[in-house]
Amino acid sequence: MSDLDLRIASSRYDTTEALFNGTVAVAGVRSTTISTAATLPGVFDYLVHGNVDVSEFGLTFLLRALDQGVPYAVIPAFPVRMFRHSAVFVNAHSGITGPTDLVGKNIGEFGVYGQDPGVWIKGILAEDYGFRPEDNRWVIGGLNHPAPPFEFTTHPRPDGVDITTTPEGKSLSTMLDTGEIDALFTANAPQPFLDGSPNITRLFPDYEPIERDYYRRTRNFPIMHAVVARRGLLDAHPGLARAVYNAFYDAKEAGADRYRRFRRLYQTPVMLPWANALMERNDELFGHDWWPYGVKANLHTLDAFLRYHYEQGLSARRWTVEEIVAPELLDT
């Protein structure tokens, strides 16, 4: 591998900062270039078009690519994971006061039907509240600005699900604010909500205790993105998958250690009141490693996503964890 110039794409998170600032590197390669893009779809686009060798990639986009025969393999590092009860927004005048009120409503989703947050929350709502996506009408488009569906991925149409795109010149945030859609399943908060619009609220306004209870019941800390590379590259360079995994793991641990060090100082380097109290509550719930990497610690959660994706008609078949992970990392 010593002759390999490795190109990596990722957004800049606490979990990846050490790769960007150079305190962590991929061992055994000649050089590493880590880059980002203006948006996450831009990062994903780098991988799809071969502009990078390794990239974070949304799980749904990975499975859609695998269905098309693209030989990707997961390196089981997960730089983005997030609980998603908080990611459902509703128009305050829609009559929606709880999950059962979603039946028959118009729901927006950013960029693609079945984005990673959408897969998770549809699966969770189905299991806990009997939610059925086919009972709704779905509108796909740009979140805060008008935009067409993502071009870097496929757009499967599950049987019986009514899917349209936003009217020209309209964004999902505006349509939710005006009541043209009743709800929004989203990765990011709509701008009118952040601006204090009285027309938008969350489906679960007091979401933290609900999400904590969900974790206690299921032990799922939902994964959005994994690190991905082409199998041909990994096969051509034995040991590369593990070297990349170790680098992302060390970068994640560097980020976590930063918070652990700050805890001794009552989080004085962080502009977040009561951050120590949050750390203490999280330690009680998750234990020391609240953001685990590797297959063993995440097998249950990965399998839940693969099952949801298939049940929602987004996968051609039911993929298994063993099929999607780089073989040399199945023991992590």
C-alpha cells in the first residue's frame, strides 16, 4: 500500500476532525487527501463519480447502489448517527397532534423518497404506531430551496406509494409553512421553524425522553452514514480496509476524548450550558462508548435498517450485514 495515494471524502464532524487536522492518518499509504463538499449530497456525489476512493455514504444510497451491482463495501465506521423522532415536523394547522393523525396526509421528504432519516422514522412509526407509508401522499424536493430529486442515486417506487415532486419554484419548508404539505420527514430542520414560524411544530415536541426510551427498549442508536469504498480497491490492497477503519476509529476516539477532557473543566471550552449534565445522563444510558464503531456493537442496528429498507420497498432484496461489510472487518 505504500505507493497508494488515498482520496477520502467526508464532512467535518467531531468524529472526523482529527483526519482533517492531520493528527490521525491512514497507516501504510503514501499520502491521504481528505476533502469535503458544500453539501452532503456533494460528498456522496464524489464517491459515485469516482472522484474519491473512500467516502462517508448514506446507508440508503449504499443499498440502492448495491441493487444496481455497484461493488461497494462498508468499512464499519459510522460518522453520522442520530435519533429521529425529532426529525418529523408538522404544520400546526394540519390537525396532526400525534402519529396516528398522519394517516392520509401529504408528507414531504428531502431529495429522495426514503432518505436515511425517513427510512428510520417510517420503520419506528410502523413498529410503535402502525404507520403505513402507502396511506400517505409523498412530495420530494429541496428542503429550504427549490431543487429536483437527487441525481446521484436511483429512485425506486415502492408499490402502492404515491410519490410526486415539489411544484417548480417551491421548497418543502415553504410548503410546510403554508400548509401545502401537512408534515415533513427530514434530515435537517426547516428554516421557517428555526426562524420561529408559528405554523410549524414537531410531531414529538418533547422528543428527548421519547428518543431515550426508544434506545432503552431497542438498543438502536440509528446509523445514517457509513464509510464506504469499492471492493476492487480493497481487494487490490490487502490491509487497506482495516487501516482505513483504524483511522476513522482513532479520529472518533480523539473527538470523544476531547469531550471527556472538557468534562474535568466543566466543559468551559464549549459554549453549551449544562453540557456536563448531558454527558452524565448519556454515560448512564450508553456507557463509556456512546458512539461505537465496528460490526459487533452495531449488528442489531444495521440489521434493523436493512430490514426497514426492504420492508419499505426500497431494496430489491433483503441484504444482510455480512454481505455489505468488507470481509476482513466482520470481526470488528
